[in-house]
Amino acid sequence: MDGHSDILIIGGGMAGLSAATALAATGQSIIVLDKGRGPGGRMAARRVEISGEKVSFDHGAQYFTARDPAFRETVAGWEAGGVAARWPAAGDDAWVATPGMNACVKAMASKLVVRWGVRAERLLREGDRWQVETDGQSFAAATVLVAVPAEQAAVLLADAAPDLAALAASVTSAPCWAVMAGFDAPLPIAADCYRSDTGPVSWAARNSAKPGRSGVETWVIHASPQRSRALIDLSKEEVAQILLADFFAATGIAPVTPQHIDAHRWLYALPQALKGEGARFDAANGIGIAGDWLHSPRVEGAWLSGRALADAVVQERLASTS
């Protein structure tokens, strides 16, 4: 057995770390598992070298808002700690993590026990504890919380918690192809953001203009859900060139050859959230779920869902000891 804890959380993105942060404050032992190599999830940042200079691309979530009072308080803490800043170019209430979009997730994870590069493969209930099998490791906990995309949760929970799996299976997510391009000179585009509700490019941003960024001219281009579906099975090299051409056509500038170009396919980028859920906790079996797909498809929605799940666990614990 590689790890015993009071609570095991599967998923080290914003929802999972939000839940873990709140529960760690209660004195319970928490272990978080995540299949990724490091903090980020859909708030990922990719570092590359262009012309001998290290630059970072935010190829997942581009910014976030803070409207809920509890989340605003958390964001204020991030700002004070130098890991978040306002980004007026995207809107009056837009924030970004600094120096990359994964900075807030890194800050949260640094205060927790997180095992990166560990994929949960099977959940088994044995007595009053859960056994979580991974690739070569095993963990045990009284309570398991699953904070991964709905499609992944549906598979993982199919045998362990069929009702929760069915809820997750009812959600569908739209994909998104993201292109990261670096140029040797600023592009002749005045605005730092481009949005469209109808074209093949739904969003593009001058990544190098975000707070805390520096270096060469870099852009992140997101395809619309429709365009992403049409290109879903192509190679990233093909998609990168197609979407770069779409971007030039959409902005009306002459094509420019980039110094660097890459693409990433997000299969579960935009979930059709189950509004009103927030989170779901099966107290009798000690298992729960959280994620933006249970609240709203935003960074703030993921944080609020994780906090809601943590609150449900705490309330059940209080009820059982009273």
C-alpha cells in the first residue's frame, strides 16, 4: 500500500485542489492524485524556447472571472501573493495567473500532498475504506472524491458508484483545438484579444501582452467547437497550419510565417454543465464528484464546485459526530 489518508482526491485541477484546500484546513489527511506531469490541467501553460528565449503559452483557459464573494477573496490572496493579476484587455472583470495560467494551481498544490503522474484506474470498496488502484501503486482512504472531466468520471465510477457515473455520462463536452504561434515581430493587430461567435476561430489572444509575460510576440488561437470537431482526427501539424490560416483570414492581415508553431487538442474543453448541481456527495458510501461540469464551465465554476463538495463532506462529518 503506497498511501493511506482520510480523503483521497482524484484530479489535481482547480476543482480537486479547491476541495483539497478546504478539507486540509479541517485537519484531515489529504492525498491528491493527478495523471498529469505537473500542475495545470485546463489552466495549463507550456514553456518553449524561441530564438534562444524561454516563453510560455497559456494554451488552455485564457483568463478567469471572480464574481462569487468566496472566490473573490481567494483571488485577492493570489493577487497579494503575486500569482494573479487583472487583464483589462479581456474585460473589466478578467484575471490571469502570473507568469502563466498554471501559477494559481501551482500555488494551491504547493501546500498539499499531490502525487503527479499517477493515473487512478480502479476503485474498490473494501469494508469502510476505498482502495484506489493506479498503474503500479495502491492507495486507501475512507473517502474518495473524483474531480476530473465528466467523460473520465463516467468511466472511472462505472462500477464503484453507478449513480454518480450515470450523472457524469449525461454530460457532453465540446472539443477545442488550440494553436500556439510565436513570431519575430508584432503582428499588425491593434487589439490583444479577438472573439467570434460564428467563425472558425472563436478566440485568439496576444499571449505575450498578458501581465507578467515577456519575450517575443506570441499568440494562442482557439478553434470554435464546430471547427474543432471538423478537425478532430487530423494531426496537430495539419491543424496548426489550418487554424493559423483561419486566424489570418479572420483578422484580415497578410499571412506571416511563425518562428514557432504547435497545437494541442482539448477533448473535453467546454462541458454542458449541469446547472444547479454544484457537487454531489454520497455520504453512505463516502464518495463524491466535483468539476466545472457540475456548476459552470469556467475556472470559477470549477473552484466553486470543489468548495461545495468539501462543504458537503464537512457537514456529513459534523452530522456523524454530533
